[in-house]
Amino acid sequence: MIVGRQSQTKDKEQFKMNFLAKLLQGISLAPAVINGVEGLFGPKSGAEKKSAALTFVQSAISVTDAVTNKQIVDQAKFSDGMGKVIDGVVACLNASVWAKKPS
């Protein structure tokens, strides 16, 4: 029994690490994706650009696979959270030199 419990504990820890890796991958991709979306969809609304960025990030980190493997149990909440990450990255970029337009 002890061996079985140790195996289950190890599996849970591996599961958590896989999810954390997916989450960090999504966060690390956000600035580049936002920059690319801004270039492609410049005149579109902020909501349209956010939707495109969210789609790109989710595709890049294979959210569908994570949902299938039960790493993400509530895709709507995960998407909402990634949307907030994108909003935060946009706010940081808009407050930086990146957003400054030449005079």
C-alpha cells in the first residue's frame, strides 16, 4: 500500500508540474503574440485583438490537449485567466517605451 500511495503522490506532483509548465508557456508567449496581433490587426477593436491573441496563445500551448488530459478541468475559467494575462501584458506594453509613438 505504501508503494501505491507514493506512486499516486508522484503522479499528482507530475500532473501539477505539467500544468504549471503549460501555464508558464502561455504567459511567456503573450508579449510576442500581442505584438504580432497588433501588427496584423492594428485597426481592429481591442476586443477583436484580444480574442485573436487568446486564440493564438491557446493554440500554441495546446489547450485542447490539456483539457483532454484533465490538466485543465474548466476551460472557460482557464481562458478567462489567460485573457486577464493578456490584458496585463497589454497594460504593461502600453505603459512602456514600446507604446510611445514618434513625435
